[in-house]
Amino acid sequence: MTGAAPLWDLAVIGGGIMGCAAALRAAEGGMRVIVVDKDGIGGGASGVNAGTLSLQIKRVALMPYALRGHALWAAAGAAVGFHRTGGFTLAFNDREAVLLAERMAMKKAAGAPIEMVSPERVLEREPALSRRIVAASWCADDGYANSSLTGAYYRALLRDAGIAARERLAVTAIARETGGFALATADGPIRARRLLLACGAWLQAAGAMLGLDLPVRARVNTVSVTERAAPLLHGVIGHATGLLTMKQKPNGTVLIGGGWQGKGSPQEGRGEVDPGTLLPNLRLAQFAVPALGALRVVRAWTGFEANVPDFYPLAGPAPGIPGAFLLGCVRGGYTIGPYIGRLMGERILDREPELPLFDPARLFDPPAASEGNRAASLPPPAAARLS
């Protein structure tokens, strides 16, 4: 009918890593796909995080996904600023050393190439580190990518795949209609047979448009960057508690993170740096690398990280809404995102994914798991939840 909105096979709300990866896989399978993002491709958490690709900080049960996601970043190479540097995770007292050894043993058993090393070996490679190291682990595959390149990278992939991208366009309502969904936007309706909500910390609000009450919460992670300096660090540096990640970029700046929380919420827009948490993060960084005390911090910013109560991903059909799917709340989503997005694309194509997804129906009572995805509706065994 003349003037009617085109009917897409799949509409993806959210142009981050996971939404784009799912869109690309669906398009490879023959679907006509459109991606819509209220900011821009890679403009949310995918583009403002520290870019750390460390297997040492991934949850045990998610390690198979992290290993495959890491391989996809490595394959992207220079286009995403990928560097395989290796990395150390440090303990500064006996309690931290025990914690580190226990966690890394489980992660090694899950497939990560991690080994415990002596403080002397650490200092041979990283002489700028503190002499107060008690124990350390090493992973040769650890490294980082440049998250500021995420948007350009995925925008080009979407374009080359013939996927329509509507940036800086908010979806204000979603209506279920015969044969699919209608998304209300300022540019008019977008109609699609299938729908994927992959909008990170905004997943709860998007789900509410479909009548879903998703228990999604948002963390406000803080990242800082120093002025340029002479070479201090060769690889990625972390702490046994998970409260510190550091890396020095080729231009000499040092990125400092560790999940310290800022202020704000997705409903209020961008988050705000909290000096009360920023300063402890910087003190821990300086304790690990004393020479940081001579450098200025030139910028600090925040990014939202979504999670649900069991801290496992939402990845699967939207309960009770045929044709709709959810993808988000992935801890370590920067590393894992390209791979779990591919798995979701397979599921949307009605194919069996290589690894199981994480059925959102597990969060609802009574459970509404769909056939074919019920096996993944429960969290992994308790023994895998320790880190």
C-alpha cells in the first residue's frame, strides 16, 4: 500500500555491541533488519567503557562466552584498536592472595589460560608496580580494545550488510499488532515481524512498553584517564578484589577503572562522577603504581551497566510475547557482547545456538520458559557463582 511503513523482518532497539551483533547475524541469515538507537551506534555503554578484554575478571559460568567473544575482538584487530598485552591480577595481603588463588583456579578450569606467578616475575615485566605484591596471576591473552572506535566499527558493518540504522531516534511506544510490532518514533512508525530489545540499562523501560516488568537495575561505573606519560605499564593490571583495572594506551595515557560507582540513573540521562568513589579508586591505582602520583587525571566519566538479581544475562524470548526477544545484562558485556549477540541472532532465525542462552523466563513466577529454550532457563550451578 502506498505510503505505508515498510515491514521489516526484525527491528532491534539498541545499537550497542550486542544489538548490532545480533542484527548482523540475522541479516546474514536472510532477514531484513533495522537498528534503532536513541543516541547512536555504540553511543552507550559500548562506547564509554574502559575497553578491558581481561579473561581474569570474567565470571566462571560465562567463561566459554568470554573466550569466544575475546577471539572475535582479536579478529577485528586494528579496526577496534585491539591489543593483546597480557595481564596481571595482584594481591597485596594474605587474604587477597587466598581469594585470588581460589578464583583463578576456577577460571583456569573453565578454560582461561591463567597461571599463578611469583611477585618477582611480575616485577621483571612490570617494574613500575608496587613492591608490596604478595601474589599474582597472569593471563597471556588479556588485553584491550579502544571502545571509542566501537560506533564507527559497527556502523560500517551494518552499512556493508545492508542493515538500516536510525540513530538519535527514540522509540516512544511499542504496539503489538497482527503479524508483529509497531514502534512509535518521531520519524513515524517502524513495523517489524520480530523485535529485539537490546538497549542495556534502558531495557527495563523498553520492556515496560511491552507490558513486561523486568527487574533490571543499573550500575554507574566510573572510568578515569590520566595525562600522557612515559611508559609505565606494558599490560593490563587488575586487583584481586576486582576494584581496579588499569592499562596504558599507546599515546601514554593511563585508563583507570574497577567498577566504582557514580551517581544517577538511566531515567535521568547520563550519570555523574562521584568524588567519594573516584578518590578511593585513584588511591588504589596509585598504591599499585606509585608513579601515578605524579600524573594529573584529565577526565573522568561514567557509563551504565545493567544487571538482574542473579547477575546472569537476559538472552532469549520475551516471556509471553511471541516474536519478541530480550538481550542485555551481560557482566563483561564488552568482551562477551559480539559472541552472545551472534547467538541471539541464531535464536531469532529459529536456529539452535552453539551455546545455550539465558532464558529471561527464569525471572518470572510462574516460569514461562518457551519450548526449546527451557534448558537454559535456570542459572548455572551454585559452584559456578563464586566469581
